[in-house]
Amino acid sequence: MQQGLAQAALVIQGLAIAPLILSMNPGPLWAEPSNHSSVELEAWVLAADPGLEAILEEVQATQAEAESARVAWHDPMLMVSGTVDAFGSHTPGAVRGMVEVAQAMPWFGVREAQAQPAEARAAARQAEAQTLTLTLIHELRSDLLALSRMQALRALLEDEQALWQESLTYAVDLLAFSTEAATAILELEMRLLELANEGDALVAEIAAVQARLSQRLRRAWSDGHTLTADDPLFRLIEHLDETSIYAGLAHHPRLLAGTYSQQSFAATAAAVEIARKPSLTFSLGVGAMPMETGSVATMVRLGVGLPLPLWNASSDALAASARSRADAAGHGVENTRRTLQAETESTIASYHAAHSQLQRLKSQLLPLANAYLLARQEDLALGRTTYGEVVAAQRQVLALRRAMVDARFDALLRQVDLDSLCAGCLALGRTSHD
């Protein structure tokens, strides 16, 4: 049991960064127009979350409880007794008095057994703190990527609006020379209106994400604050190490928390069982004993006792309940393991799909579309094509650029998901994967 808890403590210490972060004394979040990296923002989120601090305080209290149980002795007892000699004795009616101090000595291993449930509970709470840490970081990273995606899409939308506005100007210039220009103008105006509505929707979504970020950071998120292009969060892993991911999955704090809860209940049952063993009781007493001569003699008594309980129905029920809860916790750990395994497999597949799509767009489709657009522009300059053909080519490039933004951020989001599932094994934001 002790060895298992010690190994668990090493695993958790390697993961838990919350205690360090909570000891920070941060200054102002930022001053306009300076920007902060995602790693700095992660530290702020953890430092600002009251739930994480509460769990860590519970961990310290439970660890103190375990230490107290390990060194605790039974409370000494003071016993005062008096007897009256029965008639027929040498001193009928004489009153005898005795004052005794008794100390029970716990059975070998009792104190250690009593400390183990609290140690396991402390380890479970520590794992829960790490689970919350991973969740807070995952949510922050997801929001940062969502915000960056929408900002990138908004920039593309502005490019498309400029393109259609230019087309509208061109169509108006042709109105005097073409009867079809009036229809084209209506279509272009409708498209510009649609783009304006899309822009308004993006602005609303950006505001919603910024509000969530403000809530997480306990600071107002500046509208001008953005992550720089070289932020670690934007580094895309080219070759995913699935072996490390599945290895990290085995040490996920959700699994550890369940395992320690199971150990806590099992240790409670064991502590109840060992507590049934009798404890030697040593006593020292001083009393007064009347003598036949009428004088009173002082009596000193040294005793050793071994109390043997006849039955203890309450401890039987407590042990049975603890064993039952340990079994239930074990089933919960297995269910959690299967859930994490399934989520990891699905996320890896989604990552590969997004990454492959990104590579196709980047190396094949977008270069071809750009080359086609360049050819159409050259043909237009030579009078061998129409302006509409050039606009169609430009529209295709913009569509592919939007698809490329979506594929890239889909892959980045799956990276964030995987890093959370494997308990930070990808070290996103801390090491370069270039």
C-alpha cells in the first residue's frame, strides 16, 4: 500500500503544476497593447480558479489527518473506584478507594492501518486537483484556438467582401454597356449582404469567446489582444507519437483518482479488521485499604489487561460497506479506462483526418488554385477571358483558404484534446515540435 502511494505521489508530482502556480503573486494581466503567450495565460487561469485552490487545501488537510493517525495513541484513562466490604469479611463496612491511570497500547500495525485510508484520500484529492488543472488548461486552449480561428475567418471574410465590392463597382461601370449588368449587380449586392450578416455573426461569436476568457482569467479580455503567430499553441505536431499518448493515458489523473478512492475504501476495511485486535492495557493505581487493626494502608497496584470484545456488529457493517464501495470504485476505474481509450482512439483518427486534409490543401489544392487564378488574370490582361472568370477563380482561392484555416484549427484542437487525454504528455506550449 505504502509503495503504491509513494509511486502515485511521484506520478502526480510530475503532473501537478497548480501548487506552484497558486504560489505566484501576479501583477496586472496586461497593459495595452502588450500581448501574452498561451503559457502565461494558462498560469493565470490556474491561479484565478477558486475550486483548484480549495481542492489543494483539502489535500493538505487530509495529509495532516494521515500523519496525525500515524502517530496517534489511545487517550489515557483515569479511573476512580470505590468498594465497600461485605458483611462477613475481616473489615465489614470498610470503604476502599482506588485511583488508576490506564494506557492502552495499540496493536502492531494498527496506527499504520489507520493512517492509510487518509493517505489514499489525500492522493485521490491530489489527482482530482490535477484533473481540474488539465480541464482548466484544456478549456482555455480550446477557447484561444476558437478565438484565433474566428479572427482568421473574419480576415478572410473581409478579403471576400473587398473582392465582391470590387466586382460590384466593375458591374456598375458596365451597366451602360450591358443589359445583364443589372442582374449581376443585384446578385452582388445580395452576396455582400450575406457576407455582412456572416461578419456580424462572427463578431458576436468572438465577443462570446472573449467573455468566457474574461471569466476564466478574472480579468477583462482586451479586444485587441491576440496570440502571436509563433505562439507555442499554434505549433502543429507533424508526427504524432501514439505510443507516448497511450502510455500517458494509463497515468491519467481521472484513473488515479478512482484507483486511490478504491484503495482508500479497501484500507478502511483493513483498518476496521485490524482494529478488532485487542490492545494491551497497562495501568497504575494508588488506593487506600483499611486494615483489621483499624488503620489505613496505602495500596499500589500495577496491572496488565487484555480486553476481548464479545462481538462488534457495527464494525462488521462498516467493513462490509467499505469493501462494497471499494468494489464499486474498481468498476468505476475500469469504465473510466475504457472511456478514455475510446476517446483517445476517436481523437487520434480525427487528428489524422484534419492533418491529411491540411496537407492536401497546402501542397496540392491551394497551389493549383493560385496558379489557375494567376493564369486567368494574365488572360484577362490579354483580353482572352472575362472578369467573371477571374472572380470565380478568386472565389475558389478564398474558399480553399477558408478550408485550410478550418483544417489547421481542427488539427490544433485535436492536439489539445489529446494532450489533455494523455495528461500533458505532448507538452504543448512547453517544447517545440518543429
